[in-house]
Amino acid sequence: MTVSRVLNHSRGVRPENVAAVMKAAEELGYVAPLRKPGPKPKARRNHKKSKKVLLLIPSHPTQQVDPSKAFLDSPYGKDVFSGIIQAADSHRVEVEVISPALGGDPIDTQGADGIILLCAAGDPAQSLPGVEAGFPLVMMPQRTPFRLRCDCVVPNERMIGELAVEHLLKHGCTRLALVTSDPDEEMPRDLFYAFKETANHNDVPSHYVGPLMSHANGPDEAPVVDGSPNALVDQLLALP
């Protein structure tokens, strides 16, 4: 669907797409600009080809809760979606929202100048069937190793850490914790230091919570790693 077509009350848009866009617009507080009464002014035709970007939100038909819907329903997802639409509108760029199935039919990029891929999971190739290497692409959020396989722009880890603290402080949080549950994935160093430095700058205690390591089988045996939710919750409850 094309967001601008829905907002301009164009015909030929499926009802479910109209409902989805209008719901997002209402939640974001979007108000259509007012036009003076009278005949619609005739604008000069601009023969310059308008640009278009594809906003891809991969669908997950096998899962009960679609991560793409969960992403757009979250405050962060709404901010990202709102920012994309506002930036595109200010540059007169058309945004077409599509939800391709993972590993499904090739994506039709004809007439598009670039792709924004939201909430990609795993190898981006699964979310971008048929898209040639080098096609202008922005992915978020995405980290190594997959981002090295394609031409893309990714969020700055330091910026993410700073924004995370500022967002929590805005909502009245007084104790912060950075949590990771994957023992095989190292916490990005820039994100960790930005989170801690921003918290310290605002005089707010911050903590790091990760998988528990213990010598359950004796001091001479290899440590046992526990990254279960229970272990993480126990650590959070034990914070000062």
C-alpha cells in the first residue's frame, strides 16, 4: 500500500490497508493540513520523476504474534514509522509499505529508488528475495555479522545507548539496567559505554545484567552459564 494514497483518499486501496494507515495516523496524532475553501488550485506539472522508497516489514505467517505488528505497536516502532513518513514527505518522496513473506516471492523493486527494511530477523537475504546486491538499503535494527553482507546503513550503537537512557529518564525511571540474555553474543562496547556514561552524567545508577556464570560442578570444572529468564530476573531483583 502507499501511505500517501490513503491520506489523500485515493481509490483502489484495500480496506484493511486503509484501516491500518488511519489507525497509525490517529495514534501518532497526524492531522491533515487544512485547505482554503474554493476550487483546488492547479499546480504546475513537475516533469522531474518523483522518488519512491519501499518500506519493508517482513511478515511471519507461521508465528502467532507477528513481530512486524509488534514493532509498529511499540513506542519505538511508532517513532521510527513517524520519522520515516515525515522525512519522506518533506522531500516529496513516496513511501510504499509492503509486507513480504520471509523467503517468499521476489520483491518487485521496479520504480523504487531504495528500500528501508524494518525489524529484520536473521540473514537479511531471507527478507530481501530477488533484491540485487548494491541496491540502496537501510536496515534497522541490524548488527554484525549479517550487515557486512550487504550495502546498508545501520544505527550507531553509541546513539542507541544514549537514546535508551534519555527515553527511560523521560518516563521517570530512577534505576537503569542493561540486560543481555545471549551468552554467545557479546554486548556492543559502544552501546554499553554510552548507556553507562549517559546514566552517570544524569546521576542515575546503572547496572549490567547478563547470563550467570557459576562453578556448579566444582572450582576445577568449566563454569556453567545460565542465561535463563529466571536468572536474569533474580539479578534484577537483587540490584541495590
